[in-house]
Amino acid sequence: MFRKFTLAFVILLMIATGGAVWLNSFMQQQWQLLRTSQLQQVSVDVGDNFYRVKDTVFSNTADDNLWLKLWFKLNPELGHIKVGRYQLPEELSLAQLNDILASGKVVQLKVSLIEGETFKQFWQKLNQTDGIVASEMSEQELLNWLESDYTKLEGLLLPETYFFVHDTAAEQIVKRAYLALNQALDKQWQQRAKSLPIDSPYQALILASIIEKETGAKFERPRISSVFVNRLNKGMRLQTDPTVIYGMGERYDGNIRRKDLREATPYNTYVIRALPPTPIAMASEDAIAAALNPEDSDYYYFVAKGGGEHYFSKNLAEHNRAVRKYILKK
């Protein structure tokens, strides 16, 4: 009796061993077999397993899952996938799919905050960007969430290209830009020139935003800054159009009229003898540096002369001649 039991056990063991060898050989072939992917990208959500993702990527493979589960039992180091969205080649094997999903190298998307953009423009862009979860938070709610003491987010985000993964919340991008701006501004403030008519980093940001809107030429920014600093030191009005436009808001239709220059808004620097109360746009690090380290000059005026550059004048008579030449074409 014992002999029969032993013989039966040996036979079953041989069958099981042979089955394992066969399964291992069979799955080695299937594991390396190239297949055509149905998708260019695939998402792995919380709770997903390799079988679900595999069935999404490849058609007519659900019947293989029993063998695949046995294969994973024999190879427990396989099948550990990570949450995220992954880029797939047109052809891949199960082994390649497993490596991709286990790598954690998820698809990186990007969105750019352009220097000179307003908060309203950037917030609208974020909420319309593919891969970003749109937010209904108001500007004040965002400020509260950021624990910020400021009244507006204008100028408080650093122009930069921000990379993110799918399903990132819009407010998370804002937070990254907000923290990046604070870090850059603090660094620039420590390196500021002496005797500036600026009392705080926030005022530097206000001036930088005006410089940003006045010129896109990086090399001109320190000279543009010197004009505004010289005028502030003399108690002169800045008389810069971008502040007027910002103060007009939705009423701006592409033209500035005489009545607009006379309108007493907090942002009309043709009326007020100081900086406006907040920045008027997002300022780049270069513009912030220019605001805090202006060129040493005797210029008090400038006028656009075409090609993105300006003509600078030391007095009103010279400036009027430049206006006739470059603006009036006389």
C-alpha cells in the first residue's frame, strides 16, 4: 500500500514538474512575443493590475490571463506596476509592457507661463490644458489656499515652463509658480542696488512688471528701469501706457484715448505720482533683476523706434524731437 502511494506521489510530482517546465517554456515565448499595441498611451489607475492593463493595450488576450497568473506565481518579481500614464511603442511584448509599467517613467506634459501674461490669462490657459484637472477656485480662494497676504495673484507667479503628469490639479501648478517666484524674488532682493526708491520686494515686483510690458528686449531692461527709477527719485509721474491699459481692464479695445490718460484709476501713472498698487503682469527674473539693478543713466524719457527697441532722451525737448521722428514720422 505504501509503495503504491509513493509511486503515485512520484508520478504526480513528475507530472507537476513537467507541467511547470512546459508552462515556463510556453510563457517565455508569449512573454517575448511582439504584439501591435492598440494605444499610444495607457493609464494605470489605483487598484489596477497587469491583466487589466494588458487587456486594454492588446486585443483578444484575455484568455491568456490564467496562464499569466500561473507565470507570475512562478516569477513573483514580475507584474508590479506603478500608477501613472505611460507612452507605448507601436509594437511591444508583454515583457516590454511590464518593464514600462514598472518603471514609473510616466508621460510628462508641460505648460508655459509667458513673461508679460496676466494671472487671468494663465489661469484660463491652465484650466483649458489637456491633462490638467480644471479648478473652479476664485483668485481669492487661491490666495487663501496659498496662505498669501496679498490681495491679487498678479505678478506673483514666475514665468517658466512647468512639467506635470496627467491629472494634476490646476491649483498645484499655480502653487509651484508662486513658490518659484518667491524664491527668485528673495534672491534678487538680496542683490539689489543701493538707494533705490523701492521699499519692499513687492514694489520691486511692481516695477519689474512694468519693465516687462514696456520691452521684450532683454538688453534694454536695465536702461528702461533707469528711466523709471530716475523719474521716481524726482517725484515725476511714470507715464507708462501699460499701466493705463491694465487699469482699463475689459474696457481696453486696443486704443488709448485722451480721456483714458486723464482718468483717475489706481493704475493710471499719467495721474498718480507713484507705482501702481500691484504688478500689472508676470515679470521674468531678468525684469526683476533690471528693476533692482538699473543702469546708471541720466535718461528720463524713451520712445519706441521700431524693431522692438527704444530711443532714450535726457530731457523733454529731445524726447519731443524723438516722438516727431519715430511716432509722427516728421
